[in-house]
Amino acid sequence: MTRVVVTGLGVACPLGTDPETVAQAQRDGRSGAGPLADAFDTTHFEVQTACRVPDWDPSHLGRFAPALADSGDRKAEFGVHAAVQALRHAFGDDASAQAAIAALPGRAALHTASGLVSSLPAEGEADVLACLGPDRAFDFAASMESLKAANHLRARHFTDRVNQLLAWGYGFSGPSLVNHGACAAGAVAIGTAARWIRRGRCDLAVAGGFESMIHPFGVLSFQMLGALSERTDCDHTAVSRPFDSTRDGFVIGEGAGMLVLESEEHARARGATVLGVVHGLGSSLDSYRTTAPPPDGRGAVVAMRAALAEAKLQPADIDWVSAHGTGTPLNDSAETAAVRAVFGDRGVAPPLISSKSAIGHAVAAAGAVEAVLALLALRDGIIPPTLNLNSPDPECDLDHVPHEARRAPDARYVLSNSFGFGGVNGSLVLGRADT
Amino acid sequence: MSARRIALRGIGVNSPAGAGLAAHEQWWGEGRPSCLGPTGKHAGDPYMAATQSGEVPGWRARNHVPDRKSIKLMFPRVQLGIGAALEAWDADGWTEDDAPEPPERRAMYAACGLTVDEDWTFRDAVHAGAVDGRFDMVRFGQEGQGLLNPLWLVKGLSNNVLAFVARYRTITGPNDNFMAGAVGGFHALDAAVGELEAGRADRALAGTSDSLVTIEDSLAFARDGALAAGLVPSQGAGFALLTPGEPGDFGILAVGTGFHAGRAEAPWQLPPGTSEALDALAQETRGDLVPALRIRGPRLADAGDIDLWTPLGDPGAAASGWMLAAAWLARTVDRVHGPIELAVADPTGELAVVILGTLP
């Protein structure tokens, strides 16, 4: 079977906007959390903490910046940034990447993932306030003028815009797709792109996810469901508490993670450095409830077992598990039950860590960002820590690597979980470069 | 050519021609008359810019959605998708009690369009949060946020068709949800074929649903000039049931996907050169096969042998689902037995070709 190797990494996440900065922060066990009020006025919001991409400056997007200017589309900016970074990582520079992709007509693919596109307040102004005349009567002519003026805002709703920009910029002409599988989307996009390569549909793919819901309506959508932590009795960096008995919801995050995937044959032929391997994907459906997993995590069990089967590995081969680990009471206990079902109890099961303790939950991009973090950790020979795990929940009794990264130079395989609303589950098996 | 044979066992479809396959067989037999009309439930809404649309006639969600209490959580595109998906799934007489495959070997791949109408859902909250015609975050926090429907995120989930159908038919296996405009349904088909070929599933649904009959779409099309250019927003869904097949079954002969990186003059138009790129992909996909019938997607200069879009309007992402249904009807009603070539392009640049026919 064709091995699918990783030859480029790109990332924008609360720990930084390049792989080496992010890797260092992960090794150091740093948190990317801060005040949500840095994003907008939160005086009357219950939620006060977010994990934002730090010091974000879209002007460095270069030739892509004009197309993204003024749309307020942070997620697309993150997506383009991470994809460009991954391509430069894989090929050295833009010109080399462009030449390599041009040499693959119809066989260089894009498989990204994104999520819900909730409106910005500016869209509310343009679509609603500017269209109302006296007595709130609808003024059609005014609406047309307003909507024309706000045309650039609507562009952010077309999530395939990142694929379009990359296709225009680099000449991709193979399969192109945007996954909308909720919080499992990023992981499933990477696994599916790997399958495209294994099936011979393409030789190279840029795969990953991008997301930002850190704006008023985006945050409110989760707050009103009770999914976000409303904790204000501690420092922002201590709010995200996966697997802790005091956990009360997740911290909203944002960012993008992108991988350049190639068939091993293609990568070797061009002398590329192999950074890791995508061994398997498992996807499943809970067939249960829209916003809650079944307590026994049975959907997650199916996904993890399917990923192991595609990777042709046994549970004992997995060195650590990167949990979905949101910090919501229901997710963490169900995921623990699922991991026990697949791997065994504490002492038998491999360590289970949650990167969301440091970077929050990047929603549709989570699985992609966490795949980048996992590959960097494998390279660095560490198991990343679960932060803020001060009073472990007895119901989640597994080895969670609290507070500090653990040395693991012999670790070869990671299983990375991503679960989403609608009961969708995705598990990826990733390997070190020599696996 | 597929490594394993994959058969198309059933179709579910909703369109302005009717709800369900039987209504479409009748419409097809009558020569496919136009089903477009004045907009229905939005007709009196001053926000609705379109004066003509293609709506599914007489649609009653409670007749198609098993769980009536959840209907309030479903946009029309979700209801239409669930109806078509369940019709396809049950087409070969499937019942849970007699199902030969375990739930984890049931797969589903769905495509969807943009979730819209949010700003209009927010109307009252945004208005309450305004000061002197401008959105004010503090005022919104005080006066506006309490007017929002707490379940709006749940209602807007793009994978809702997948989630509800999985629950109704205990589908727990491989799955995915895509957004690829008019092309999405063929990506779903491609993914389902891949799972069946790889032996990871024994039974799979693939299809798409969408509705452009919304206020926000209507205003956007008016702004972009699409309505003036003749675009009639429509709605519907089409899903196919796939299983491993035998020689002689009607099934999937080939699937090809690609991208044409052109720039269109307007968001709803296809980029220049799309037809040529699609023709090249079709040639590559069909190889030596000679199509007996060619069905083309909306907005293409080459209308193919059957025009679905003049009588039914433009259903956005549902287009590829309708094309699967049209191929099924050509086979069952018109007795077309040679290969049927389906080719579709989206303004975003995405391309796909599916060749259906008798499995060798």
C-alpha cells in the first residue's frame, strides 16, 4: 500500500504562527489563553476567556493579502497562512512549490476543513440596520446599496475561498474539497486526503483545517448551549481544564493547521525530507444526540478501531493518544470510557493528553492543528502535557501527563481524536518519519 | 474503472417536480414540464427579492421526518435532505430487524450548501443592539443577546442531514460532510465508492441537499445581478444508495474530480474556460467508454442531452443529487442502457464527472 508521508507543516494557533515557535511552547507547557475582551467588548458576556492567535498581522500574507483584505475573515487568513507556510516548508520557496504543482496537472489536491460561519456585527449592520427605514420598515433600494457596499463581508461565508486562493496562487488542478464535519473536520480532511493519495487520485495534497469563531455571534452560539467555560475565578491560563474534576466547559480557540502530504514515491523522487506519516483514518457516527456523546463513547470506539485497522496497527502499538479532550463534563468522561474500551484501563492504556488545555478548542480546525502539534511532539521525542490538571476526575482515570511534557524519545505512533456536534467522530493515526 | 464493482441500488429525490421518486417518474414521463412558479411562503415578505422560485410542491416535513419534535431544528434544506436520504436508504426494502450489516459498516456521505438566513434570524437582536443605526457591543450585550434563539447553532449545523439520518437508521460507520457547491454530491459519491471499494462499508448513502429559496440568497442574487440574468433559485435533494454489485447491475463505472482555477466576473458565474476544463476531465474519466446520454450541470454552455435546469431552476448544492436521480430515471423510464455521463462545475472552480452504467 502507498505510504503517505508529511513533507510540510504550517500552523497558526494560540501558541504561535510557525511550527518551531509552537513546538517550543509545547515543550515548555505554555498556555495560549487570554482575555476574550482583547477581541471585543465582553462587559455583558458570561464567557471571558479565549485562546487567540497572538499578534496576528495579515499583511504578511503577501500576494494573498489583497484578496482577503477588509473581509474580516480571520479563519481564511489563518488557512492561507498555514498552507503557504507548509508549502514553503516542503519545497523551500513559493516558486519551487509552484513549479512542483505545475508538474502535476490534475494530481495536486486541496482538502481543507472549516466550520460554521456565523455573522460578524458588521454584517448585521449591513444586512439589517442599513436596510430598515423609519418604523423599521424594510427599504429594498437601501438594502441593495448596503449589500453592495458590504459585498466583501459576504465573501467570508464561502469557505472554499481558501482552496480557490491556493489554486490561483499555486496552480492546483486536482481534486478540491472543503470538509464541514463540525469539530472532526480537520482530522477527517487530513485522513481523506491521504486516502486520495493511496487510491491514486493524486500524488500530492495540501490538507488541514482553518477556523475562527472568536467574534460576538460565534462565541454566543456556544455560550448559549452551555458549552463554554464561564470561569472567572482564576487566571485565564487556568480556565481550560480537560479531565479535571472542576472542568466546566471548553475555551474557544482559533487557528489553522496544514500538512503537505505526498506519496512516499513522489517525496523520495524529489528528495524531500519526510516529517511524518499519515497511517490511518477512522470516522464514525454516534447515531445518538446532536450536542452530546453517548456516555460509553461507542462512536469514538468505532472511529479509533477503524483508524487502527487502516493503519494495520494494534492498540499496543500506540505510544500516546491526543484526546479530543475539550474540558466539557460529558466529552471527557465519554472519551475516557472509549479509550478504555479500545486500549484498556490505566496502566495498560497509553497516555492520553489534551492539547486543548493549552490552545483551546479551534472547532473545525482542531484536528488539523492538533495533528501538527502531534507530529512536532513525535519529532521532539516528547508527550505534550495536559495543563491545569490539579484534581483529576476519578471518572477519567488515565495517565494524562499533567503540567509538564514528558520525555518519550522512543514514541513512534500517536492516535489523535476529534469529535463533533452531530455525533461525528474522526481518529487519525500519525507516525514518526521512520514508521 | 473501479477495482470493485459498486452498484446503485436506490434513489431518493426532492425537487420542484415533487417529493419522492414516484412524483419524478410521473414528471419525467410527462416530458419534464416546467415546475417553476412564484415564490411561496416568502412571497409576502418584503425582504424577498426573487419573484420566481422552484419550491418542492406540497412539502410537509412531518411526512418525511420520523422524529417530528426535531423538525423545528431543521432548515428546509435539512428536511429535504433527510427525506431524500431515507427514501434512498429504504429503496431496496431495508429494515433494521433484517439488516445484514452491523451499524458500523453502514456509511453516509453528504454535501450541503451554505447555511444562510442567519442575519435575518438575528434581525430583532441586532436591531435591539444598535445605537444610532450602528451595532453597539455593549447595547447588544444588554438588550440584544437575550433575543437570540439559543438553538440557532444547532439548527445551522452543516452536517445536520448526516446527523439526523444516522440517528434514524442507526448508521455509525464511515462518513463525511462536504461543501463543494454544485459538485458536492459527486464528491460524496466518490467517497462512498471509496469506502465500499476498500471494504470498510457494506452499504452507503451519498448525496446532497440545498435550498436557495431563502431571503438572504435572494438578496445576494439580486445584488450580484443573478436574478436579472435569469437565475431562478430553487431547492431540493438527491441521494443514492450504494452497495457492492455484480456484473449486470447498474452502477458506478468511473468518477473524476478536478479544479479549474479561473476567475469569474460575478460570484454566481462559472469562470471562463470551465467548459473546456470539464470536457477534458470528462474525457479523462470516461476513457474508452462512449456515453449513451450526457447530463450536464447548471450554468454550463453545453446543456447536454437533458435540460434539468430550465424546468427546475438552480438548486445550488443539490444539483449533483438531482443529476443522479435523472440518470436513474433515464435508465428506468427511458430505458437508456449505455453509459450515462454526468458532468458538473461550480463557480468556485470545482469540477466532477461521474459515469454510470452496466457493471462489467
